[in-house]
Amino acid sequence: MTMADWIREQTAKSREKRERELQETARRLRQEAYTLGYADARAGKPSQFPDDDVASFFLNTSARWGTRHLRIYTRSGDEGETGLLFGGRVSKSDIRAEAYGSTDHAVSAIGLARAMSVEDRVKDALLDVQREMFMIGAELATHTENRAILLERFQIVTQDHVARLESLIDEIGEQVELPPNFIIPGASSGSAALDVARTQVRTAERRVVELREAGLLPNVHVLIYLNRLSDLLFMLARYEDRHLPFEIVTGEPPQQ
């Protein structure tokens, strides 16, 4: 073997070793990024991390770790399983994965509504809700066996969070006059997006009910919070359209 061949061989081995190290770093970061993301939420800051599912809460740390490329895919979910927060794996069709996945969907739908709203008050309320929904997502994505770890590290949804939503619903209700007829979503882009977010929260609520019926929901305030949140989103949608005439909000022709 020539010196050039030896150098190429050693270079290839070094590259393979580095690749394995990067994959292990990616795996560890995928577990820790979820934790760090919820730390941001707990501190009242927007999350640094893109959200897919628990196994895909991923941080691209090329600058921090001195690597040029860090793959966002690791193929660990190719067999239909996903990782839980603080350890454990379940099927992607598991009721727990359905619960936190539906919550994730709701957070994204609320984000779309926030982007489409023209009311600063609505935008602020939705951002607060998104941050609190991260806490719910963390709790739902934690196996009951690891609940003690969750409670050591993060805040969970309590009656105080529910009371805040109820207070906001009452406050908005004093400033909104509801039409006498059924409301047909779509009077404006902002209210339509809010109604879509509301229905997605209802879906998440149903998935959480399934989790509770299976004895896997220690904190009933998660379910209560989601129930109040859908009511809040309904009222925020009406607040968004509060200046529109009833015939536009209800789709009914004006009365003669």
C-alpha cells in the first residue's frame, strides 16, 4: 500500500467515525431539543426549534457544534415508531402520539390564525396560548413513568391557566355582540383561520379524552384547558369580525 492509499483509507475511516458521531449527536439533540424548546416556552420566549413531532424536535447546531452539516433525518422513525420526551418509544398511531400530534397541529393552526389576524389584541392572545400549548405538548409527550422528571423540570398547566382563559373569554364577550343566527365561518381571513384553529383544538381535545379514558392523563387540567381554548378561539374569531354586519358573518341576506 502506498502512502497515498494509506492516507485515503485513514481519511475514509475518519469520515465514517465522524458520521457515526454526528448521528449520535443528532439522536441526543433530538431528545434534548424538545426539552430546551419547552424551557423557552416556560421562560415566556418563543421556541428556537421547528416542530414536527417529538422525535423531530431538532436543532441545527452547525455553528455551535462546529459541523458543517447535521442531518434532520435519522431514519429512526421509518418503522412507524416515534420517541417520547424523556425516553421511550411508541407507535406513531399510539393514542399518546395522536394526542400530542393533534396538539402540535393545533399550535400550527393557531400560528396561521395569528399570522392572518389584523387585530393586535388577538395576535397577543394567540401567542400566549401557543406558549402554553407547548407545556401541554410536553406533558402529553411524556410517558407516565417519566412524569416525575417532567415535574422537576417544567411547569404544567394548572387551574390558574384555565382561569386566565375564562377571564379572557368573559372580557372579549363584553365587547362582542353575537348574531341571532348561526355563524358561517369565512367572513374574513382572520376569523376563518381562527375557526379552523378552533376545530383543530376540538380534535386535540377528543384525542386527550381517549388518553384519559385509557388512564394515561394524570392532569385533568390539560383537558379542561383545551375545552376552554376552543371557546376562546370562537370568541376571538367573533372579535376579529366585530365591525362586520351580521349578514356577512351569518351569510344571511339582510332583512327587509
